[in-house]
Amino acid sequence: MRSARLISALALLGVLFAIACVPPPFPEDKLPVYEERPVYGNFNADFQSVWDASLQVMSDRYPVSRVDRETGVISTEWVHGTSDYIYNTFAGTRIPEKIRFRVLMEIRNRSGRVEVRLLIHEQVEKDIISANLEFTGAIYEWLDVPSSTRKERQILEDVLDILEGRVMSTGPSYYLD
């Protein structure tokens, strides 16, 4: 009877020790699920003024790849930078993850106002081991994550600054892929 209790206690202790030694999940396991998060701005100005201000903001900040006034579309190349909300922790220090993103801006006339729709397609770079991915010939892969919408809101603020005659604020610098 006493040996059965001892064996039960040791087994319970072994289970508790195994649970206590499980390493915490990688930060990659907590990546947010991708979803489109468009941000809209409505301006009481004519289309041409909003178009000019938007084109100025976009071309000053990012490498523009497409400009089509007829359809009201401005888009960018891939822009590299660091995340404003996804971090990797190393020795107690939070390090922003490496990202790339593209900006799509659509400008439309809507009932006497001009609507600007911004959508950022953002990706974070992860190695296949820590992200638990299958090897496809590359050690690193780009994974889709939702935008925090911080960049989109700043672009709209800069467009508004130009329309209201204020000096445009300078944003973070990025480099082209």
C-alpha cells in the first residue's frame, strides 16, 4: 500500500515536472490571422485637389509603382521596414519583426465628397523552423499579417495636412526591395 502511494506520488511529480518544463510558445505561434483592414477617409474637396495631395504624399513616402488617375488608383512596390506591433523577444528586449508591405490607394467621388480607401498588404518574414512551416526550398518565408492601420491613418493625416495648407509630417523611412 505504501509503495503504491509512493509510485503515485512520483508519477504525479513527474507529470507536474514535465508540464513545468514545457517551453513557452514561440512568438511566431501568436501571429495574428491575416484579414484585410481598409481605412477610409472622406474629404470635402474636389477630386483633383485630393488626387494631387494623395499623389504627393504617396510619392514622397514610398516607391510608387502604379498611378492611374482615370481609375483613381495609386499603388506602391514592396516597401521594407519593421513592424509597429509584432515583436520578437530576445534577452528581455522587444525587437520589431522585419516586414514588407504594399499600399493600395483608391480615390473616388462619392456624393459631393471624395473618398480615399487605403489598404496595406503586410507580410512578416519568418524562418521555417520557428514558424513551423514545411521546407519548400527557402529558409525564410513571408507570412501575411493584418496591418495595424497606423500607416494608413498617417497617410490620410498627411493628405489632410496638404489640403488644409499645413506642412506635411515626415514619416518613417523605408527602402525598396
